[in-house]
Amino acid sequence: MARVVHSYDDPERFVAGTVGEPGARTFFLQARAGHRLTSVACEKEQVMALAERLDVMLDEVARRFDRDPVPQTGADDNAPLEQPIEEEFRAGTMTLAWEADAERVVIEVFAVVAVDPAELEEEPDPVAAAMDSEDAEVFVVRITEEQARAFARRAVALVASGRPSCPFCGRPIDADGHICPRANGYRRHLPE
């Protein structure tokens, strides 16, 4: 079986978004070019890690090439995910790179691949084994620095728009409160 590659060079839109209410949200990475639309399900932590690493990488690119960081241009894309949201696959390993010649950020998202435990004993690196699998789908996006910064800003705001964190234990607080381990089992509520 051949690897399926969902590739976007300079997509019209590349965003992170959610479906559902805080506490029960499903996170997606979504790219659109013309009539093509690809949505990949992922974890909140993956979205946040990607946003943080994008900012770090772009700051390092600016430093290494001795230029000013890319300024914010235009309004941020706050529109919801585009319909229909059809999950192509669930994100597993992600890679991030800088193509200096094209001045593009390259994001690769590999599908979660079921790996036989016997293979893990033979292969010292399970991540490399999953990335080398020919059955895995991959989502590849090449975007400009401006698009990467906009993606990161939206992703950070998206993650922050979820349930607030408990100031004592850091766990998310539902609308009806939560049982905080640092409060010896008493239910904490959001401040009014």
C-alpha cells in the first residue's frame, strides 16, 4: 500500500480549530487550497507544542539570518473551521523545518500508526519506525513566516479559550467545579 500524502504549498488557509464545548473539544489542523480541504484530528497539547515551536523556530531564523522577526500583518483569522470537517487521520508524530531557499516553514504531520510490539524490540526508535511506515498518511504544509506566526497566535488563543485552570493544582475546572487534590477532596468552584 502506498503512502497517502496530503500536501499544501502556500495554502489559502492553515489553522487550528475545535469542534465541541470546552472539556469535550476535538482539536483539528486544517488546510485549504481552492476546493481542497484537509482536516487532521490532534490533541490540544500537540496544537500548543506546534505553536510554541513555530515561534521559537521563527525567532531563531530571524537571529541566524540577521533580520528582524516578521511583524504581525493584517487581522488574525478567527473564523471557525471550514465545513465539512472530515477527519483524514489522527495526528501522531509532527516535524517542523525551515526551507531557507524558499523561505518557507514546513510542517509534517504523520498519522498514528499501530506498531507491532515485536517490531519495537527490533527497532530502537519507535518514532522513526512509525515515520518510515509506508502505510502511514502524512499531512505536509509549506507556509510563509507570516502564516506561521498567525497560526501560532490563533493556536495559543484557541487553547487558552478552553476551561480555566485551577490556581492550586493546575487541572481544568468544569462549570460545576472540580475535586481538587490540593483541597483534600473539597470541590473548588470558579470565582464569581
